Amino acid sequence: MMALIQELKEKVLSGGEISSGEALCLAVTEEPEIVDALLEAAHEITLHFCSQKPDLCSLINAKSYLCAEDCGFCSQSSHYQTGAARYPLMEPEEIVRVAKQCEKKGVQSFCIVTSGETLNAREFEQVLETFHRLNAETGLNLDGSLGNLTAGQICKLKEAGMRRFNHNLQCSRDFYPKIVSTHTYDKRMETLKFLEENKVEICSGGILGMGESREDRIKLAFELKAYDLHCLPINILNPRPGTPLCNQLPINPLEIIKTIAIYRFIHPKANIKLAGGRELNLGVYFQEKALRGGANGLVVGGYLTTAGNPLQEDINMLRRTGFLVGANQEQPCCKGSQTSVTSC
Ligand code: SF4
């Protein structure tokens, strides 16, 4: 196995790609010393292809709950009684006010997230106005996570200043029907295609620990290879009371960090970010191992319906693991209302 890890690492470093069969061979590894070698190799790939400056993002949950979809991991689905905060789309004024506060505190990237699979026409116009105002009144990198969009809507948002769009595939195509019944995998892929056609930076990943198999995790990574990913956020299920996955048993942390390392082999150039559920499922010890084993970024400042670490703790962790974090990123980060994941 050690020889295979070295061979595949050299292949990736020289611009080659690993196959799903090779990824699956890596995934069966369970001996700690071999997992460590896999992590080391993944880190070498990260250092070769990615910046040592982590790309930190913060988000605002601009519309919470009230969602007609039935994603089994999500406390914002109106199919479930979860107690999540519920409010309609925030007014532009309020979002701009929060964004300016964030900017003052050193935040560089600001993502507007809304619950629901799509925005209605009125909501879309309101979000568009918000992006125009943020573009005119702040120097922030502006990102969105607004569900499925048409090509025309993506074009308008780009013109209004949106740089990057988050749209997670969540899991493998095979596993998806076990988690969601109200919309299709193909619909989500269509939005990713529109993003690519309009040259909007793509942020897309998934959630580990929903009961999927190792094969499903590898299949998700290969589904994502269809796109030129800028970011690949990895959420780990934080079971929310009231959702169908509320009693899901946690996934072994070693399995998580191994998966992240293999994702680095499959996506050598993407920013692989630890996102929602990282604190609960990995603690500091395994987050640090992940940051030395293929991951190179964090979603900071809390998620949609759960709180995160204080930013300073995350900054310290990034520095301990060798990442370069600017002095202007040491201030506390903004937080919208707080799903355990980072997007729809
Ligand atoms: S993930 Fe998004 S689309 Fe799915 S239930 Fe939650 S808010 Fe709705």
C-alpha cells in the first residue's frame, strides 16, 4: 500500500489523474501508519498546487427555514419540526449593514445564503439589489448560495458583483434519493453547468456521515470532477433534532480524514475546506490532521443553524498547521443566524 500511495502521489504531482478504482484502493486503508502516509502524501500535493494562504469565508443566513424541500440532513426543511429560526429574506439594508461590520473586522469574503431550492421572482430581485449595493458600498469578495438558478439569473448576479457560487452536490448520485425526494441530482448539476458557462467560480462539495458507503464518498468526488472547482467544502453531519438523520451515528474521524486526503488526490488544485460539523466530528486533533493531510481552508464564524469556533481559535489552528494567515484576519467574524451545513 505504501508503494501505491507513493506511485499515485507522483502521478498527481506530475499532472496525472487517479482513477476511481485507485481511489477506492486508498479508501480501504485502515492501518494508522498507512493512513498517516496517505495524509502526508496529500499534504505534499496541497503544498505543490495550492496557496499556503487559506481562503476563509463567512456567511449570512439571509432567509431561514420555510423551505418546501425535504433534505434529510437539514433543519430548515418545513417537512420537519426542528425549532430552527424562521424568517423571510432579509432586506438589502440589513445585509449590507452586517457585511460592513464584517469588513471592518477583517473579513474578506462574504456569502449570502438563502434556504429553499429556488428564489421566487421577488426574492431574486431583492437579492440582486443586495449584491449591487454590496458591490458599490464594500470591498468584499461577494459569494452566493441561493439554490438552483437559471443561466440568466447567474448572469445577472455576476454583473451585480457575485464572484463565487456555492452549490453542493451533497453526496453521490446513487445515495441522493435516500436523502432528498423533492428535487433531482440532475437539477443541481444543471446549476453547476450554468455557473461554469458563465465563468462564475464554483464552490461545491458535500456532507460526510449521512449513512453513505466509502464507495459513495469516492463517487461524489468523481461527480465533482465534471467541474472546474475553485472550492470543495466538506461538511460532516451534525445530526439536527427533528430531522430524519437525527439519530445517525457519527462517522469515524479516521474515515473522515482519510476521505479528505483522497479528495486531495482527486482534486489537487481545489481549495478543500473543512465546513459544518468539523468541530463536533473532528475536534481540534483531527482537524489539525486534516489540515496537514489535504485540507487547506475552513468555513469560519459559524454555519446556518449551528455555531462554530471563535475565529481566533481557527486562526491559531491554521497557523499551527503551517498556513499563513494575515493579521487583518484576526478579528472576530460575523455570523448570521445560525443548519449544521454551509449551504443548500
Ligand atoms: S438544504 Fe436547502 S433546499 Fe434542502 S431543505 Fe435545507 S434549505 Fe431546503
